[in-house]
Amino acid sequence: MSVGVAQNAVEGKLGVLSNPRANGRSYHAGRQPQKTDFTGRNFAEQWNRVFEVDPQFVFVTGWNEWVAGRKEYRKDSVFHGMGPVSFVDLFNAEFSRDLEPVKGAHGDIPYYQLVANVRRFKGARAPERRARPKRSRLTVNLTIGKALLPGSWTTALTQWRAKKRAGS
């Protein structure tokens, strides 16, 4: 079974993402909303289907597809809904099958969705919660002995002084 962050689908057929009727990142519940929200609804919906079906394998389409492949219109094209100039896998931030984290737009949401869902699919246990780190203060005594040259680290003494706090 394959899952993707957006779909090369127009009216249920193989299509181009530059078509206004394409299924983008926000596509869910059978429709493309007017407003883009970059919350990964399409990807989440596809992963939910994976867990309903429980296939032997999952094929994740896309990672770094920030390549604009311009296609000229042809009558015999396999892509439904092509215009005079079309973009198959990348048109803009909403209509892109890219999973790689980016600044702005979708950020790292699809990446973390991928990590969580692959872990769940493979049956990995949940990651352990790390305890809050304890803070310590490091004090270095750089007093140099009489017999040593100035700047020598041979007699440097390190001392850890833990700051006592309630509850730590």
C-alpha cells in the first residue's frame, strides 16, 4: 500500500498537481478545502487507512521532490487534467509531495508524521520520556603551582558544585 503527503489525483484519476482540482496536502474527507492549513490531514488520513487494512508493506511516496518538472500537453498523456503547461509532482507548497522539512509552509510536520507512523507500523514501542536535565555549576580553579610555568594546566583543579534546589 502506498501513502503520500499529497496525491497525483484529479477526479480520481492519475493527474498533475498543478491542476486546480488536484488533491493537495490539506485534502481530507473527500475534498480539497479552500484554505491551506499544513497540518498534514491528507497524510494522516492515508496512514489511518494503512492501520485499518494492515498491509504487509507500506511504500511512502516522496521525500525531496522540490523539482519542478514542466510537462507539455499531449493528447495521449497518461495524466488526467493537464493544461498547456503542467507540473506533475510539485506546483507549490500545498500541491507538493515533498516530505523533507522546510522553513515555513509545512515545516517539519510531515517528517514527524512519517516517523511516528513508521514506528507504529513496525510495532516499535513508544520513545521513552527523558527526565528533565539537572543543572550543575562547573567551577575551575586555575591556580598554578610555584614550580610550574604560567599557563600550565597540570595543576588545574575542577570542582563540581551542585546548586541545591527544592525538588531537584
